[in-house]
Amino acid sequence: MAETSATQEPVPGDRVLTVPNVLSAIRLLLVPVFLYLLLAAADVPGAHAWAVAILMFSGVSDWADGKIARLFDNQSSRLGELLDPLVDRIYMVTVPVAMALAGVLPWWLVAVLLGRDAVLAATLPLLRSRGLTALPVTYIGKAATFALMSGLPLVLLGSYDALWSRVVLAWGWGFVLWGLAMYLWSGALYLIQVGMVMRTLPPHAPPRPAERTRP
């Protein structure tokens, strides 16, 4: 009989320490830093520029972690499938709200973004009734998040009182409006998928507790 090694390499799906997971963790840790720089340290020299840098890093790393996970099998993981969209949702809530509080974004835009997420969150009980926890993230949804996370730092950078900032602001709003349209589109597709799940899958019966046997 062939000898088996005492330790075995974890299968890719069970990995925790991967490059995409590290990038997602860094993005998550930078959320309170961004909020501090934009809201609490607004009068500190350089704070505004660092807040812009954090948003730019977040947009690039959000694209990079998904690209790395798709290109390299040993970089994909179950944790990453949960962590990446979770961090995206946190950014899509905290960043627009913070920018609206700072007077950079209009509140109607924040209401549309949060309203879309609230509607999708309301469908979770329906999915659970069919034995599902969530539906897979679509490429349109990822593209929408990337466009928004690319446009928001440009809008923030365009808030400077300079001639060059007007050009940056126009580009930023172009990305934001494009991302907003795709964000709503991906939400509509998600609702269609939920409807298909409700029609095709039977209700999920919870497992019955095991009967106790008498001694």
C-alpha cells in the first residue's frame, strides 16, 4: 500500500489565505479609514486626497481580486465567494452615504442605490423558502459595481475648485450614471431570476428532528 502523507494540501475551495481574500480584507479595513478622512478629518491637509486614493484602490482591487480568482484555480475559495460581494455591498452603502453627507453626491442617487439593495434583500426569505441562500453574482452586477467604484472617486476628486477638476467631474459622473443604469439592470435581472426560482423549485421542507429512542 502506498504511503499517504501526514499533511495534505487544502483543496482550492477551502483556502483562506489567497490574494483575492487579502485584497477584500484590506478593502474592508479601509472603510472606516475612508469615513474618517472624508467626514471627521475634512479640514486636515491631505485628508481629501487620501480619501480619493482609498476609493481608487478599492475600485482597482475589486477588479483585480475577481480577475485573479478566475485566472488561477488555487486562488478561488468559498470564503472569497462570500467576502467579495459582502465588501462590495458595504462600500455601496457607506461610500455614497458618506459622500452625500459631505455634500458631494445628491441624496436622490443614494436613495436609488439603497432602494435597489433593499428590494433585493427583501427577496432573501423567498430564496430561503426554496433552500437557497442567494443567487450567483452576475457579470453585469460586477461591472456596475466597478463603474460606480471608478466614478465615485472621480466625482470626489472633481469637487476641487479648479479648472481641471471640471473635466474630472464630468468623467466621474459619466461613470456613475453608467454604473447606476447597470446597477438597476442587474437588480431587475436578479428579480427575474428569483421569479424563475419560485416557479421551478418546490418549497424546501426543513429537516425533521431525529426521533428520540427510548433506552
